[in-house]
Amino acid sequence: MRKSSAAILLLLLLAVSASAFPKRIISTMPSITETLFALGLGGSVVGVTQNDDYPPEAKKIEKIGRETVNLEKVIYLMPDLVIMLEDAQRRDVENLKKHNLPVITINPHNIKETLDSIMEIGRVCGATAEATKLTGDMEKRMSTMEADIFFKNKQSVLVVVGYKPLMAAGNNSFINDMINIAGGYNAVGFARAPYPEINLEVLYRIDPQFIIIPDGLVPREALFNDPVWQKLTAVKNDRILFIDPDIISRPGPRIVDAIEKIHGFINR
């Protein structure tokens, strides 16, 4: 009789614990959406932004805005959790909290904080085991690359994030971490700003060995035909990598895909 009562109590405790986790989640950033799906929580996501395009299933989910969150739509969807980026969405975060909506924020600025954010989302949403496995796999893949380049000389890499005016990923960006793990060093790592504007004098002075540009930012032909760029070593040697802008700009599970592409590119 005691065993039966204990078993029933255990089942009740498990049921209560399971019900404490969110069942209706709104994601306000593509990187958050990618993380939720990677953790097997896609079925609980009821709202995403119009920028969300990965995985493909995210395109079918109700939209709650683009850069700015539509408060009325969020309230209509009756979420029990809204996950947001703290620095990028301060006003929206404050606005939603004023309306007593269940908001949590993450704030990744580098690779470690990205991994920590994945763990935090997993913890809050009842997917700690999945988050532990996902981050463990990501760390293993990155460790393999770091071991591969341990005895190699690092090459200078410029990651362009804006063309006219020219802007690059600086030291205080998670892209800087990606370059280092891939086996390069940031050609504008001296810049404290996350995404500094670079003038021609600086561009010619750093003369990067490799250049990485998000697809769609500038046509390949335009770049190679531009007299300004033709003077650069990377252009002369055809060391330009056009990369999926999503995997290099979203601090989520696919950052390792970007690091592996960069690693293969600069160590070929």
C-alpha cells in the first residue's frame, strides 16, 4: 500500500513539474527561434518574427512583428513565456513587462555567452538535458578546430558587415570569437566597437589576407571590379568567402557551422 501511495505521489509531482514549464512560447529573434527548435521545443512556439526563416517550419508560425514587437499580437497569442534579446530590444522588453507579460531575456555577446544562453533557455523551458547535449556537441566541434590550428600561424581575417560605408566585425563581437576559434585573427581586432566603420586608410593598412562577406551584401563581380578592393591582398589572391548571413549573424546553434566554414576557408 505504501509503495502504491509513493508511486502515485511521484506521478503527481512529475505532472506538476511538467506543467510548470511553458507550453506557449513567443520568440522575438531568429536566433532564439533556432535555439528553441534545436532543443526540440518547436511545437511549443506560437509566435515568431517576420525575419524568422529557419528551420523552414518557423515560417508557418504566427508573426508578432519584425524589428519591433506588436504588443497586441503578443497579448492575443496568450504566451506563458516570451524570450527576448536584452540589449537589442530594451524598449520592447520594458513595454511587455509593463503589461505583465512573462518575459525573460538573454544577452549573448560572445561564444561563451551564446552557449550559456542556450543552457538558460533549456533550463527555463524544461529541456536542460537537450541543451546540455547541444552545447556539448558544439563545444566538441569547436575544440576539434582549435586543436587543428594549434601549431599553425594565424591568418588575418576581415569580416565585412556593411559595404558602403564599410563596416566590419570588431573585437567586442561574437564574430571576433568565431574568427579566433576558426584559426584566424581579426584584422580589426584593435577596434573596441562591435562593428566599427573602416575608412580606406585603415583598410589598406590592415590589408587582410582573407575577407568574409555575407551573401547578398555586395555582388561578387562588383567587389572584384572595384578599384578600391583590387589593391587588397585577399582580392588579388581570390581569398574572398561569401557566407550565409544568417549563420554568421545569429548567436545560436548554427554559429559552429559558420566557424567550420571559416576554418576550412582559411586553412585550405
